[in-house]
Amino acid sequence: MKKIYFITGSQDLYGDETLKQVAIDSKEVVQFLDEKISTVDIVWQPTVRNSEEAEDCLIKASADKDCIAVITWMHTFSPAKMWIKGLQRLTKPLLHLHTQYNRELPYSSIDMDFMNLNQSAHGDREFGFICTRLGIKRKVVAGYYKNEKVIKRISNFVDVALAMDFSHNLKVATFGFNMRDVAVTDGDRVESEIRYGWNVNYYGIGDLVTLVNKVTDAEVKEKLDEYNAKYQMNTDNLDAVKEQAKYEIALEKFLSEKKIGAFTDTFEDLHGLNQLPGLAVQNLMSKNYGFGPEGDYKTSALMAVLCKMSENREGATAFLEDYTYDLTEGEELELASHMLEVSPVFAKNQPKIEVHPLGIGGKSAPARLVFDGIEGKGIAVSMVDMGTHFRLICADVELVKQPKEMPKLPVARVMWKILPEFSNGAERWIYAGGAHHAVVSTALTKEDIELFAHLTNTELVIID
Ligand code: MN
């Protein structure tokens, strides 16, 4: 399990007795939080008393590959010049927990010893100043550490920190390149690695086709068993389904062997494949592989990162594509279905496997999952390349039930309401340059995206 270093700041001025008590108290705080937050090990560090210890501890945290973040707390006053060199060496996300050991003041017994020992109101402001002066990107959470709200906010920070660690190590495969002439899905792959850690590389579709051709009958049978267990087989064209099974088996082998967590394809480069990967991609998305169609590596990588961020929460997270509207005044809705590639995490009912022709691409009729979408509040997140920097756009959306059946549209049908209302929401999205591809999540909130944008120093436009 990944770790978070919990570092308590103090100084030598108070003497051994006080420092002993600081250590006892901070261990208790750490033990409590570690029990409450199960997604990571929160590891107590010896109290930091001076510049050398601060620097050593923060270098150690930065160099430890299992350490995804640091929590700091100033139990007493800790003169903040002692934190400068350490903070300059810190490369991990920082949560500054502004709390104290005692919940209430012991009004009848409070004396100067108590004041000496419990002065985070004093010490955490000193620490906060130097973080702000140094321009340290961080999260500050203030409140008693046993409050449910405080624990929840720390836990949300942990989710974002886990996602940032994942992002740092994420490899992305693009089968083929960006769809010809499309602007918004393109981007600076070097900057993507510098800023987010995404190692984005091109592979020829032939590399995948070689693996597709090696898939055995036994492997196909096993994959069909998986499909039958999860989905309803609503077609007689089993050959088309087997074809998708082969694609998925080959993709899984390719990606897992190279430790790749996200991928793209493009219907303009499918040489050697008879169908556009549909069912194969849908089933892989439900396993948290990032996906972007038409060579959209940014959406693919962002999806994988946001799936990681939401993996310990209720709700659905995956790529969706803006398609067509119902513009009935005051009740405007959007249908996000795309050709095929909608993740079954958005399914309201058990998805059906069906085989139908595609209108474009000139390939055989692909097997795909057909279903109606879930309902609920969520966010849509888009990443675009402005030339000088990346921009994230995050909008509130509400997934809704389709008002009428769509019997002639055999794809996944996810519908949503643009918030706060159609014109306002859609116009601001368009002004911001938001793409027609987004990662939609009912598990994450805009606070998560705000923190991710802040910690990665990414411009963010919020539409709410
Ligand atoms: Mn598209």
C-alpha cells in the first residue's frame, strides 16, 4: 500500500518533556487517521525540530517511491525559516492539517504549560506563511482531526494524491495517430509528460493485429464466458462478438505487458481489423483503462487518472462524447452516445451485446454494448491544449433518464442536462474551448478537479 508521511513540526525551545508529549500526541493523531483512512498508510515521522531535520525528512519523502504525499502539522510553534530548505526539496503533494490534539479548551485547568504545548493556531500560521511565500501548491484542511468532515476532506486529498502518483507513472499508447485535421484532440505530448507524467507513445495498429491473430480458441471461449456473465447476448452473429473478444484479449496483453494504462485508436487506421473496436473497448473501460477515440490521448489519459481518483468511491467515471441535443425550450438535453465507445459503468440496466452496421468507417458491423444511462449529478471534465499551456474545463452536469425510447439507435444512450441551464452552460463551455470529448464522473466533484489543477499548476475553468 502507498504511504503518506505525517510530519509534526516543533523546535528545541520547549525542552524534552514538551517534545516527548508532542511525539505521544502526534502518534495518537496518526494512529486515529490511519485507522479512518484505509486507502493509504499514514506513517508517523519523528518530530522535526530544525532546518536539517526538516530538509532530511522532506528529501526522504520526495525520494520514497511509495510515498504519495506529506501531511504537516505544527503542534507547537515551529519557526518557519527552518522549513524553507526542506519545502524547496519537496516534490510530493502537501496537505497542511491545521488541527490540534485537544478538542475543547480545559477551561478550569488551562495554564501556561498547556499554552506552550498546544499552539497550532500560532505555529500553523507561521508554517502557512512560508508555504505561501514559497509558492508551495498545497491543500489546507482546518478543523478538529476527529470531525467527520475533516476526515472526509483528508480522504479526498488522499484520492487526488493517489491519482497524481498514478498519473506520474502513466503510460499511454496511441494506435495510429490523431484523427486527421482534428484540432482539439491534438496536444503537446512532451508537455504532457513534463506536467502530468504521461508517457505517450505511438504504436502501429499492426503491432496489435499480430497479437489478435495469435489469440487461441480457448482464450476466446474464456472471454465469451466473461461477456455472458456480465451482459445479455442479444445477437445471433457470434462471429462478430468473437472478433471483438479477440481485440480485447490482444489489447489486454499488449497493455499489461508494457504496463500501459490508457490507449487510443482511430477509425482512420484499422488496417488488419475487420471491425472498429467497440465491445472490446467498452469492456476495457469498465476495468479502468483510459480510452480516447480518434487518437485523443489527453482524454484517454485523463480518464485513467480520474478513474484512479474515484476508485474508492461510489459512482461512475469514464469518457463520454457530446453528440446531439433535444432543444425543447427550458428542457434542453444532450445525448452523448458516440458510435460505440461508451463505458458500461454508465449502464442503468444490464447491457445487451448487439451487432449493427456503423454509418461510417467502411468496416464490418461491430459488436457493441447497448444500454440506457444512469441518472445523477456529476461533472464533465475536458482538457485542451492552448498552445502555451493546458486548460482544464470542469462543468456541472446532471445525467437524466431519456424522455422517450430510442428503438432505432442501437448504442449506449447516456443523456444529460447542461447546468446551470443550457445556454449559459453550453456557451461558457464553448468560450472556454472545451472539447466534444470529456471525462464524466458521478463519483468526483469539482473540488477534486480544483485540487488536481492546483497541484499540477494547470489553468482551470469552472462552469457551475
Ligand atoms: Mn469525437
